[in-house]
Amino acid sequence: MATKTTENTPLSPEKAIRIQDKHRKIILAAIKVFARKGFFSARISDIAQEAEVADGTIYLYFNNKYDILISIFEEEIGKIIVDIKERINQEEDPKRMLRLFAANHMRLVKERKDLSEVLQMELRQSNKFMREYRNTRFIEYVDIISRIIHKGQELNVFRKDVLPGVAKRAFFGALDETARLWILSPTNQYTIEEAANQISSIFLSGIEQAN
């Protein structure tokens, strides 16, 4: 989501950088606050305090708390999509692509725990706002899985009777649920890397074309 501005004249490069830096600072602060307090309990003043800016500064960049949440979905998932596509595009083997997707997804859970918690928590909400907001970025992210499966079917690596639309939800669902438990549990019997490898192996054993 673009940063709010009421100016009609072009911004100088220096001012544009300052605006983007402040925008980013608020986004990162909001992620921490939403993860700690939950979206509905968090206040704009909490985000401002975390970002070390005045409350009014928030409204120079965002209309309200919902606007910040949408920006988190659009911007952060957008960066994740770019990153995983670059990694996958370096591979030719669809099986390796799926393993890369799983490993990357679970790595983000480990390295960006606050962001993962916010995304998971809000995607599961059934409130009116989340029902009405069409999260095209998230859809694009999950669709990466179905495209990999399509490619595997074209190469005769994956079974032709597998429905990519169903398979992508099964695969992502396993990753998502395991990630949720890993985030919530104070202790884990396995590493995030082991979880990604296990899920990939189990899933691939079910969709691979028999020799």
C-alpha cells in the first residue's frame, strides 16, 4: 500500500528516502506490537511508542490500524514472494523446488517469528474485515506451489491425477500448522529444518509418478 501524501509536486530523492524509512519503521513497529498484543488489543499509541514517533505521525502514513495491517500483508508477503521465486527459478527439478519452498517458509518462521505470528493469527481471523479483504498477495504466494506441481506433471515427475489446487492447500496447510505449533510451543522436539524436510518427503511420496 502506498504511503499517504497530500503533495502534488514530485518529492526530492532525499525526502522520498526519509518517507520510506519512516514508513518502514512504523511497519516493523506494528509487527512487533501486533505479535505481542494481538491486532485488536493493539493501539495506534502502542505502535507510535514502539516506533519512537508521535501518535500523529502514524496518520501521516496510514489511515488507521487496518491500513497498517493491510500494508503488512501486501509489503511483507510481497518481499517473500520475490525471494522464493528467485530461489525456485534457479532450480529445474520440481521436487527440489517444493523442498526449497518448504525450507524457505519454515526458515522465515524461525528468523521472523513476529511477522509469522501476525500473518498466521490474522489469516485465521473470521472477522468482517478479514473476510472482505481479498489478500491477493497471500493467494499469489500459495499459488507458487500449484505452479510447481503443474511443472512436475508436465515433466512427468508428478502424478497427472493430482489436482494442483487441492495439493497446494494440503502442502501449505501442513507447513502452516507445523509452523503454528512451533511458534506456540516453548520447547520443540525437532528443528524447523527437520520439520520442513519431513513434510516435503511425506508430500512428495504421495504425488511422485511411479516408475
